[in-house]
Amino acid sequence: MIEIQNIHKQFGTQTVLNNISATFEEGQTSLIIGQSGAGKTVLLKCIVGLLDPEKGKVLYDGRNALTFNKKERHLLRREMGMLFQSAALFDSMSVLENVMFPLDMFSTKTYNERLKRARFCLERVNLLDAQDKSPEELSGGMQKRAAIARAIALEPRYLFCDEPNSGLDPKTSLIIDELIHGITKEYNITTIVNTHDMNSVMNIGDHILFLAGGEISWEGNKDDILHTDNKLLNDFLFSSEILRRVAGEK
Amino acid sequence: MFIAKSIKTFGSYLLLMRRVFARPESGRIFMRQTMREIFQLGIDSIPIVLLISFFIGAVICIQMKLNIENAWMPKFVVGYATREIMLLEFSSSIMCLILAGKVGSNITSEIGTMRVTQQIDALEIMGVNSANFLIMPKVTALIAMIPILVIFSIVAGIVGAYAIGFFTGIMTPDDLTCGLQYEFQQWYIWCSIIKAIFFAYIITSVASFYGYTVEGGSIEVGKASTDSVVSCSALILFADIVLTQLLMQ
């Protein structure tokens, strides 16, 4: 479980996050949604430790990561997996080497055990056939799947995804969403996904935070979200013509 | 303003170097990366070093012959001057200026691209000391390879001088050999290698710093590459003065 308490972050005089508190449970896919510039990426970076907030606490199963020293922070990061917006696969390595990398770096297993684990992860994301390819030979969706395989290689307790469907078609987005959701349930991981994809919201939103103006404007799940009277959220949700028409028909 | 910015940049460089010179998390991966960099930065640079050194050796020989030819001047002076120029300056300083362009821009663009495509963030999230993982093998590899490149450059320059003598007939091989051996001091070779080791450190660390601290996109990566070559060249020239003064006294 991850708990954030009173997170406050500002750049210069501009406040980006103002007093954000939330709890992200194990085995749940939590989504952070909001317009571009709402502070989603900054919040995710504060949670994973790529940015330090001015105030607040980030508790990983009760451990405040912001008070950790460098060594403790590095150890915590070995319990994390992250899927970046650009997949961030290492160009100089093949797909298999990318997945093997965290295992080679930190696992005490033998080479054959590491190889077996990497192949298992690639099989889990249905990418075993592409193991010898280099990242630039893969499509956007395949790159995201390879990045998921790399993120889960060390059996993380926490999984973070920054705009996992960015640049993908709706069908591929669905595959990525179901993969993230499936892995979360299967391994009982605490997963936080940063997105503005409405399909993801409706498919995998066990827990949803809507950020607006650096504050949590609404919190709930995919079943509640269509029945809210929060004007900002409704404006955000129904900004798409298709959704407006579907909602109008209903 | 400029001084404050320079001090801040130097401070950031020192902080980065503190992270670079840490114990690698995995010795096996460090060795693997270092071997890769030895090929990429060192072995791949051999052809350009040989090519440029060969022609510069030949040109120095022609210039010396044309400009200092005099009845009072012994013929072996051409070989002597060619050797001294190759040994003392070209094969260390000028060759490293050339490498600053080839290797320095390569390092900056590689690390800069990794920064803007979030590959460095991915390393950090995994709990890897990205500065150590990316930069230390480059520094180690070029420092390990630079003595070999210096020796290759000296040899190629001398072969170039012999070749021009042979093909144009402006000098006999005996006169050239006599000049090359005249008052030879082994220490000059060591000077050249020592200077080149310092320059190799400047090239790899400064170029890595520019790449590692890139913010933005491809335009910024291109700009950082240019800035890194300019800074490396200026620092090599400055270090050359200091090292020459210290080593040749």
C-alpha cells in the first residue's frame, strides 16, 4: 500500500500540487487523471522519488520514503517497476537484454535462472518471439509490452505507469490496459497509472483520482465516475464528442 | 552573471563526478560496459587516428624540408623536427582535439538522447546509479585506450614522413632515420601519454556532463553536443599549457 499525505510541490512561485493526500491499495489499479498541466506527472514523480516535494509524506507500507537516505532509497526502488510514456527501452540492448538488465544488476540468481525469468516475463506479455529484436524494430505497443516485461522482471511490489497508452491506437491501448490490470491482480501489486485515456478509466479504474489545479477534485471508481455532479470532472470526461453523444442517448 | 553561471556549472560537474566515481553495483556489468566502450570509443577511433597522423606526418616532413632547407642546416633536421612535433604535440594534444570532436560529440549525443527519452530515469527508478553506470565505463575505456592511440599516432606520423620521402624523393630514408634517432629522449613519449591520459579524462567526463544534464528535446541534444566539443577543446588547450609546463621543466 502507498499512502501520500499533504504533498505540496511548487516550481518557483507556481504551486503545482497543493496538499494532496490519497491511499493506493494493493491489488488495485489506481488511476490519476486530469487535463494536461494538472500535475499528474509531477505527482507521480514525487511518489516514485524522481522529484522531492516541499511538504508531505510518501509512505510505502508505512515507510516514509522522503526521509530515506540514498542507500534506502535505492533499495526501495528495487521494489518498484515503472512504465514510462516513451517505454524508455535501452537502445543498445535487445528486447531480451532489456528484460534481463534489472536481473543482471540486482538478482543473485544464476544466469540460467535469470534467463528463465526474463523469458517468462516476455511470455507473460506475449513477446517471446521478439526477444532478439532491438527496440527500434518494435511497434509502439510492442515497446510498451517489452517495458512492462522489464518492469515486472524483479517481481516489484509497486508498479507505476506514466501515460501507458500515449500514442497507441484504442485496440492496442486496451491490450496494454488489460496487461497492467491483470499483472496487478495476479501479483497483488500496488499500481498507479497516470492517464487521460477515458477507455482506461472505464476499463481498469479500480480507484480514480481526478486532479485539477494541483488539487484532488474528485475521488472514486469507474462505476461512480459517470454519475458525478463534479462540473470540472464532467467537462473533462465529456470533452469528447463521441462520449457526449453516447451520454446524450442514455 | 557569466562567472556565477560558470561556478554553478563547475559545481554541478563536481557533484556529478562524485556520483560517477562510486563503486559499481555489479562488477560483471561494469566490465561488460567497459569492453563495449573500449570498442566504441577506442578501437573505432583507430582508423581516423592512423589516417590523420599519417598525412600530418607526411605534411610536416614536406613543410620542414621546404622551409628550413639551407646549406648550413644538416639534412637530418627534417626528421628530427618531424619527430619532435609528432611526439610532443600532435600525437597527444592535436589528436585529442580531433577525438574531442569524434568521441566527445558521440558521448554527449548518446547520453543526451538517453536523458530525453527517459532511459536515464528508467535506470534511476530501477535503483541503478545512472551516472556511475553510464559514465565510469566511458572514462575507464578511453583512459585505457589512449596510450595505444598515442603510440599508433606517433608510428603513423613517422610512417607518413618515410612514405613522402620515398614517393617524392625529397629525403633519403637514411637522413630521416638519422633525424628521428638524433637526441631521442624516451621521456617525451611518456609526456605525450601522460598528457593524453588527462585529455582523455577531460573528453569523456565533460562530454558526459553535457549529455547527462540536457533538458528538452533533440535540438537541445544537438546544442549540447556542439557545446561539449567547444568546452572539451578549450579545456584541452588550457590543460596542454599547464601540463607542458609541468612535464617539460
